[in-house]
Amino acid sequence: MTTANAGRRRPAAVLGTRALNRATLARHLLLDRSPMPPLDAVAHLCGLQAQEPQEPFTGLWSRLRAFDPVAFSGLLTGRRVVRTHLMRRTVHLVTAGDALAWRSRHDAMLRGRVLGTYRRELAGVDLDALAAAGRAVLADGAPRSMTELVRAVADRWPGRAPRALGEMLVAALVPMAQLPPRGVWRTRAGVRNVPLAAWLGREPDPPDPDGTDRAGRELVRRYLAAFGPAASADLRAWCGLAGLPAAVAALRGELVSFRDERGRELLDLPDAPRPDPDTPAPVRFLPAFDNALLGYHDRSRIVDDAHRGLSVAGARVVLVDGRVAATWDVASGTVTVTPLDGRGWPGAERDAVAEEGRALASFLSDGDSDRVEIAGTPR
């Protein structure tokens, strides 16, 4: 190597959209159904977005072999997974360990996001006093709805919008668990909140006193394992945290770097799977708000820009050849698939969509139905 070239870095390899797509599918357990136990899958996926309580069951069915929704419900009632506000101020279903390890790192973001929504309504409210009042009410151990909690503290802040006080309490100031039966398979139940510490037996891990941000570094590693290769903007879009550049910088020495076709830097773990772009991708049905879409700022690896809004509108989507190609819904035991833009598929792909749709209908109906319709045609 000449002196002029010494110390120069090689240009980062470019990963095309299809390569990123296959990496995303592999990390999200969507290339092959995994034998991974459901608890391990929830940990690997960094949790499942779960504001719609029944949707995570479809997400896990699409990813795991022989998934048993009743057994998985036992993880929720057994306090091994928990429903709580976390990434992006959204209710997620995460392992108990991750809830305790990650919650404090999200505290400032959660406060900021609630304030961003209710700044005028919460102007002049002492948030520390509001948190203390909420904790005092909850100290008796009885679970409460947000309405019940606000009613118990509202006399301290007369004239304030109850919704603003309640959102700040349950989503930001007091780490909460949403108790079962909400989130249990085939069960409808309202939200009842108890402090996370009371439900899981200890307080969330405090922030690192030495400023090393071990939780932040772990979030970066775990995100890349499940979502990489990804840009820093993708990481922020997933978790909502603005304060992770230092954690990324601290990990630079153990990461590899790529570029996408738009020139963005993508970071990844060196030994993480990056399958051949020509790897076949099976049809998969994803639930509403699946993080395979929402976990990125640039979602072009899995959905066309023209249909990006589906991921935030709560549409359930169908992946064909790894990309969003249709929406789906279910009613009276029949899964209905609507191709995007009215486009159909060649015979083999249509057959694959129908086969997976029948399997989904059977899962959702406990084996009572395998009916599927595609573009209005019964199959």
C-alpha cells in the first residue's frame, strides 16, 4: 500500500433495496417460521407493538412454528411478558426483563411526547406533584382505569382536561403495566393499570449514575440484531429516543457499515444474517402496526412509498415476495385479501396467498374455517 493510500477506508458496500428486504425478513423471522420459543421471540423482536390487544397473536403466528396462543397468554398472566407504554409512547408487549431494563431510558421521551400533545392543557401543572399524587392513589395495590385514576387526583388540578392528566400519569410519569385479561387470547377487556414495580416485583432499573448509558448501548445492539442493517434515523424512528448518538458512537468499533442506494449510512452487527437478495420469500400476513414496517424511518425496503401510510393507519398487510402487496381483514371466519392498486398476481403467487390465507383463517377461528377471498373471488 502506498503512503498516499495508507489509512484510507474502503468505500462502504452498497446494499440494494432487495438485499435490505431479505435482511429485514430474516431478522423478523419472516423468511422461515422459527422454532424459537415465544418468549425468546418477543425478546429477539424487541417487543411487539400492541395497542390493538389481539394483533400480536397474528404477528407471532406468522413468525413461529406451532404457535399456541393460549400458552402465550400464560406468559402474560404469569408476568413473564407485560403490556406497557414504551417505544414511541406506544403500548408494547415486551418481556418483563426488557420492561424493567428499558423503561427509565424512555422516561424523558415519554414525558416529552405527552407534553407535545397536551402542552396547553398541562401548562403550569407540577409534574412531580402529579406523579406523587398518582402513586399515592395506587399505593393500595388496586388496579385502576385511567378514568378512575384521574378522578382520584382531579381535585388537585381543577379545570384541567382529564385526558391530559390521565395520559401523563399512565403513559409517562408512573411506569405502568396493563393487567390481563387485556391482551389475553380471544378476550375483550378494558385497560386496568398498576405500577410496573408492583406487578413485576421491583422497580425499573435506574439510569446509569456514571453516564455510560449501558441501556442505550444495549438498545442499539438489540435493535440492529432485529432490524438491521439500519440508519441512525431508523433507530430513532423505532424507539423515539433522541439521545442515542453517543451510544452509537461508543459502539462504532464493534459495528460494520454499509450504504443504501440513497447514500445513507447503515450500521449492523458483523455476524448478523444478510441473506442473498435472491432468497425466496414466502407469503406472510402481518397484523396491524407491525414493527417490521413501523421500526424504520425509511420503509422503502418493505413497502412502496405510495403505500407508506398503511403502516400508520392500522392496515393489516400481506407480503408477497417480501413486499407489502395487499391488505387483509377477517370477518365471520373469512379472511379477505385486497391487492393494492387492484393488481392481482400470477397463478403461483395467487395460490400461495390463498394457501397462507386459509391457514390464517383456521388459526383465527380455532380450526372452524379456512375460507379466504382474494379480490372478491371465493377460494
